[in-house]
Amino acid sequence: MLNVQNSQSDYILESVGDLIGATNVHNEHTILIVDDEINNLQLLKRTFRGKYRILTASNGLEGLETLKNNLEDICLIVSDHKMPIMEGTKFLEEANIIAPDVIKILLTGFSDIEIITDAVNKCNLFQYILKPFNPEELQEVVRNGLDKFDLASSKSLILKDLKELFYKTIKSISSALDAKDPYTHGHSMRVTLYSIILAKELNLDDSQLETIETAGLLHDIGKIAIPQAILCKPGRLTDDEFVIMKSHPANSERLIASIKKLNEVADGVKHHHERWDGNGYPDRLSGENIPYSARIIAIADTYDAMTSTRSYRKALDHEIAIDEIEKCAGGQFDPVLAKKFVEIQNIIKAAKDNPEEFYIQYSMLYKELN
């Protein structure tokens, strides 16, 4: 586990080093120049020739089309203001919708404060330059703009790498836990999948979905502290053994509560064995006092437990498990959530039969990395 994290950390450091080292290498950047006057266009091309890959357009509409067709490449736009068909400020405003991170520079022969203010506010303008411009001044502005673009891009890549490291670490912990008991292989992933499906059907936002997914993957992490003889016992647990088993939600919370990134999922992890009627554990919470994410995970956890083969019994049919969830609505489960789970049982059944494919489709953490 430690080796995996170290290699990921090394990769991030190498990526950051590459990006920092590449910050001043601008000749691989692509800039888009938009001007309706051929002489101005040629002057701008000469100004930047040999330094960057240059794309040109003779009006705003053509510029937008060029931007859309080269969205992955264009880093910076230099546009004239006074053009037919579409003025530069309108073009850059539209360009900002398509590519908000691309650096935008406006060339204008007017020092009208209203035009300048409008451009800054609507276009996310990096800088405006009055015509006639000094080529060396323009080159300096472009260099500064590309430095800003590179810095923003490097931060974005670092954040993506950190998210990937976080996701892989969570998945590794989840897999390591499942490996303790051969009968629960894939349990955490399936519980997470059913939880996300239910959460999406409840129209929860992306942030809530990501929280529920993380909580689902970690909901049983506290079982790492449970002796394997108890986890894998083929028969009924004794009272003392059951007390030990019931300690796993609180163990889970203690394990993750010290990790700032996981603070928001701790309650969902700790309380997924509470019951709507207050007879659950560890804190005998009831009704809406139970965290919403925990109520969702509780249903998914119970469904997977019933439909999976365990050391003490064979898997139950999907239909039997759904009937049991329906019967326990208002007792063990939040009645509204249980009703919704029963309503979407065909989706749940399909996910149960093909969990890997459905997980890729529903996962928020996976989606952020692709």
C-alpha cells in the first residue's frame, strides 16, 4: 500500500517538475489571431512567427469556428476590436463561454472607457492594447499571458493528479478490506454502486453524490480491526462476538475522522447501521437524526448482504431481497428511500448482474479523472 502511494507521489512531483520546467517554453503554444485587415493580420503574424504556432481568422464568426475546432490547442487569443460581422468584444465574450481558461487580449484603436470596461467584465480580458501597438510590448504581454495560462494549467493538472491519488487510495483501502473475507469480495464497490444509483434517482447534486460514493467505499473500513475468525465465522455469532462486530462503524469513523478530506463522509460511515426506528447502532439514532447518506448506504448495504453468498448462507434472490426491504420500510429503513429503492429495482438488478460496467457509468470519482 505504501509503495503505491509513494509511486503516485513521485509521479505527481515529476509532473510538477515537468510543468515548471516547461513554463518558459512557449514555442509549442498555439495562439489565435483575429483581425479583418490583411495588413494588420500579416504584421501580427510576423510579430509572433517562429515563437508560436499561429492560427488566424478574418472575423469573429470565423474565429469562433477556429476556436471550436482547435479547443485542445489554443492557449491565447489576440483580437482586433473594430471588425465587421462581430466586434472584438462580442467575439471574445462568445469565446469566453467556449474556452474560459484561454487568455484573451484585445487590440483597439479607441481608448473609450466603456468599451474597455465592457471587455474586462464580459470577456475575462487579460489585457487590452491601444493601436498602433509596439510589437515588443505586445510580445511581452503575450509572454505574460502564456505564463498565466501555464500556471493555471499546471494547477489543474496537479489537482487532477491529487484526485487520482485520492481515488486510487480509497479504492485500494476498500479492496484490501474486502480481501480479508473471501465471501465479501467486491462488497464495498457494490454497496457504493447501489448507493450512487439511489442517490442519482433522488436528484442529489454532484457534490452529494461524490460524498456518498466515498462513504460507500469506506463504510466498512473499521472491519480491518475485527478478528478474521469473527468476520469469516460460518455460524451465528455469540453475544460477545456480536458486540465486537458492532464496533466496526465507530472504528471506521475514528480511522477517517483525522483526515481532513474525509471529514464530510465520517457521519455517513459511522451511522450506516442505525435504524429508522432507533434500534440500530452505534448511537441508536432514529428517523431524520440519521445522516441522509447513512440512510442511503444502509439500504444498499442490506441489499448486497442479502444477495451475496456469505460463510453462513447462500445468496438470496433479488426479488426476495426487494420484498424484505419493502417490509422493513419505516422500521429498519427510511420509508421514502426504501420506496424509491423498490421503484428502481430493475436498475439495481441490472447493476447487480454487471457491477463493473455500471460502476464506471455511475461513479463520480471515476468520471472526474476521465
